[in-house]
Amino acid sequence: MADTQEQNIQDIIERAEAAVRDAQRSIEESDDKLRKLGLDPEKVRSTLQAQPLDERQRDEAQALFRQDMDAVDREVEQEAAYARQRSAPRAPGAAVKRPRTMV
């Protein structure tokens, strides 16, 4: 019985250590993502701890973030379409359009 208890305790300790390793890996990955975005992970953590959000506020913030990202994606697509239009080759013999002067 003592061996079984010790084995159970050892299993619990191993699972706890694995959970801690997973949590540390997750934190490191989050920090790397924040750094890639040009943010200081410590400042982000301190800001979030100073302003705890409830579930409704978190959902609202995520919705606003998605809206911003959608707007950025649309703007990038518009700029890409504009760049493609500017770089489209003219047909041979087509007249060159003279730019209009802005008043």
C-alpha cells in the first residue's frame, strides 16, 4: 500500500511539473508574440493587472480589436489594388495620360 501511495504521489508531482512547464512555455510564447508586435511584455502585464476586465469588457475589447484588424486588412487590400492598378502595363500605342493639375 505504501508503494501505491508513493507512486500516486509521484504521478501527481510529475503531472504538476508538466503543467508548470507548459505554463512557462505558454508565457514565453506570449512574450515572444508581444515583442514581435513591438510591445514590452512586462508593461503589458502590469497594465492588464492594473485594469482587470470582466467577461463582458473582454468580449467588447476583442470585438473592437477584430474591427480594427478588419479595417487594417481592408486598407491593405485597397492599397494593394491601387498599386496593381498603377503598375498595370499600358497597351502598345495607347496615349499617355497627362496628370491633371490640382487646384
